[in-house]
Amino acid sequence: MRTLLATASLVFLLAACGPAVVAPPPVEDERLPLPEDPAEGKGEGEGEGEGEGEGEGDPGVPVTQATRSGILTTSDPTYDRTLQTGATLSAAGGDVPYDTVRVASASEVELTLTAETSAPGAPTTCAFDTMLFAYVPDFSPTNAVTTCTDGDDDSGVASTGPGACSVVSVTIPPRGTVTFVVTKFSGGATGDPWQLNMTSSDGLFTVAP
Ligand SMILES: [Ca+2]
Ligand SMILES: [Ca+2]
Ligand SMILES: [Ca+2]
């Protein structure tokens, strides 16, 4: 009888303790979805050593406003730039260093984009005499004339002095792309820092990382 009672107690204990001590699964550290607001995302960590490609807005998230920044260094490629009209090569602008910024339209209709150079973090000045060109869809350094749609030397926010900024406006076809070329008026790279400030008034776009 005692053995039976002991066995019964053990079975009861096992039955009672088994499921009751199962702990609830740990709550996952849920992350909030990424905000759509471009101001919330600082695109750090995407750039290379000199900070190429840094800017506001997560790559791939459609925005109406974005910035990218970089530096013209001796590691950058060079090309013979055109005059600001894009029609012919410039006598002063041989072998200038350049960086590119690729933008894709997220719109099903034509999209108008304005891009302007400045110094990084200083939207009203430029650190050197920038030149800016828009190429639709692609840029070829050995054929800089053909796909150039707009170019500018000194029409930007700082239009005088050695650091005269540049501004271009470009119409992108539906779901099309544009390649901006940031370069300098003349001379080789001397560690020239730049920022490109891009704004669309009529649609969304994404900037390549
Ligand atoms: Ca560069
Ligand atoms: Ca300029
Ligand atoms: Ca100039």
C-alpha cells in the first residue's frame, strides 16, 4: 500500500510539475520598422575610408531629398571634362579627378531633380571650385559629351570666390536613372571635400549606396 501511494505521489508530482514549470518563450527584442522619414536615417557605414557615399537617407529608401558626400583624392579616376554646356571638351579641365553619385527614379512619370554642390555639412559654401554634370542614364569618362544633359560651374549657392558651387537640374524618365559627376574646374586632386544636395519637387528617388 505504501509503495502504491508513493508511486501515485510520484506520478502526481511528475504530472503536476511537468507542464507547469515550462517557462514562457523569451520575448524577442523586437525592432521597430525603419522609418520612412529620410531625416531619421543617417547613412553612415556605407562609405569607404575617405567617407565616400555618406549622406542622409538609407540607400534604397525612396525619398524627395538626399545628400551624399565625398572627397576628391589622388586615388580617384580622372577624365577630360566638358564645358558646362556638356557640348565639347574643356581646354582647362583636362585630367580632372571625379566622383559619381547614381540616382534612380521611383516614379512612373518623369521626375525633375535638382542637385547642388556644397561643402560637407555647410550648405552655403564650397571648399573648392566645383563642377557638376548630369548624365542620363550613364556616364562614360572616355565619352563625356554624348549623354550629358546638364552641367554647371558657378551657379550654385556660393557663386563667387575660389569655392564657387554648382547646380544642375535634370529630368529623369519614368523609372530611369541619372549619374551625377562631381569634379573640379581644373587641376589634380588635393583632398577636396564635397557634398551633393539633391531635391525632387515631383516624385521619389533612391540614391545608390
Ligand atoms: Ca573620391
Ligand atoms: Ca564652380
Ligand atoms: Ca568656376
